[in-house]
Amino acid sequence: MAKVAIIGTGAMGSIYAALMADAGHEVWAVDAWEAHVTAMAEHGLRVEGASGDRTVRVHATTRVADAGSVDLAIIATKLDGVQAACEALTPILGADTPVLSIQNGLGGPDIVAQALGAERVAIGVVGGFGASMKGPGHAHHNGMEFVRIGEYAGGLTDRTARIAEVWTSSGFKVLTFDDIHKMVWEKLICNCAYSGPCTITNLRVGEVLDSPEASAISAACAAEAWQVAQAREIAVDIEDPVAYIRAFGEKLRGAYPSMTQDHQAHKVGEIDAINGAIVREAEAFGLSVPTNTFVSQVIKARESAF
């Protein structure tokens, strides 16, 4: 069994923590939301949904250093929390402790690599869970898709296998890749299709699929993101981006993307890492991505009132 610190135990981080702890790993759940940490410490962490319904004991804290030396550190914060997580991690990292960076969109692993060294960083790509928080100490998820893992620097290593084993032993479906960056982009294309469009319409994924107008916006966002991936020579395994994102969405019809949940709570979301990232990447190649640009602008306008 491994000793694992998970920094950022929102909806997805809570799922990781609960299933790993249930499998017998020593899990330290670190989060800045004090009510959530208190609930986990006093009553345990409850996760229900596609993986079943369980309440497990975890070591819950607001301070990373409380964990002590760990075998694996997982940064599951949003993009704007990655730098602070890296700074807080230093006391608990051994000479060979890997740091697995799992964020939506682009940029998280690059921040970790710059802060802690590229040789220490692995990337996780997780989608298709449809996770949400029901309250402090209580998370729910609609799906249970694959966890994809690879080295930031590329290639498959013994360390990759060890990281994957922690997840596999906890009941997750795991795939490892020698080029994880293409998986980052495959997920990003799906994120672009639903994160922004669901947020500007306040619709669930299935409602976007069923609305001709919202579905057209979603499809255009995905097609533009796919075009940028092609320009960047990212070897995504997607021939028809619209068919791809629609098949993805059908599995999560009842879910709100995390960005939509943020806006429902009047919190700033991660538009700069998702649809906004497509706008930035397109500029480098002189490409026009009008739908992602418009969606990003609407999101920014909404957030100016938060």
C-alpha cells in the first residue's frame, strides 16, 4: 500500500481520495475549504455514484506539511492553485517522490515542471466522471471512465507502472501512454465542447446535445480546438471531432461541467485553461477560432460581476 497526498479534494479529488483510502492506501486529503476538511475529519469522506456509495476515513487537513513524507503526491487543484500547491509540497517530497498533475485544460503540468523539475512530473488525464460536490465531505459522480497516465517527459517507465498500480488497486480503469500530451488534447477538445457552452447557457451536457443552437456552439468549439491540435501536430486519435465529443457527452447527459458549477456558485472558472487556451494557441498559428473566442468573452463578461 502507498502513502498518497492529494492536494485539492474538490469533487474529483474526493473521488480519488475515497477510492484509494477504501482500497487500503494511506490517504492525506488536503484542501483549503475548511468546512469540507472538518466534515471529512469528523464524519469521514462520502462518495456516491457510479463507483457505489461509501464513507471512508482519510487524513483530512488544510496543511500539506501535515502529511509528512509520501510515496505519491497528486495535485488535483484547479489551474490557479497549482503554483501554491507546488510550493507547499516541498517538505513532503522525498528524492524520488513523483508528482502527478491532474487539471482541466492546458498549463498545469508545465507549472509543476518549472517549479519542481520536469523529471519529477507525471500527468494524469481524467474525464467522463461528471463529478460534483453535494456538500462538505460529500461528493457524487455520474460516470467512471479511464484514468490516463504518462510521464511529462515522455516514454513509459517503471515509475509510470507504480503510479498506475496505485490507481488500479483502487478500482480505477487505468491506461498508460508514452505520449500523454495527445491525451491532454483529446480531453481538452471535449472540455471546449461543454465547459464554455454549458456555462454560458446554464445547461447540462445532455441539454446542450438536445438543443440545436447550443449543440451547434459546442460542435464549433470542438472543431476549432481540433484544428488547432492539427496545426500543433498533436497526434490526437480523433478523425471527426464533432462525432467524438457527442459520443463523449452522451455518457454524461445529466452532468454540469465544473466551470458551470463554479458560475452557479458565483465563482470564477477555468476559462483561460480551456476555451481561452484554444484562443491563445490559435494565435500562434494565425488561426481564427471565432466560436471559442466568443465563448471566452461571454464567460469573462459574466465573471466580471462575481
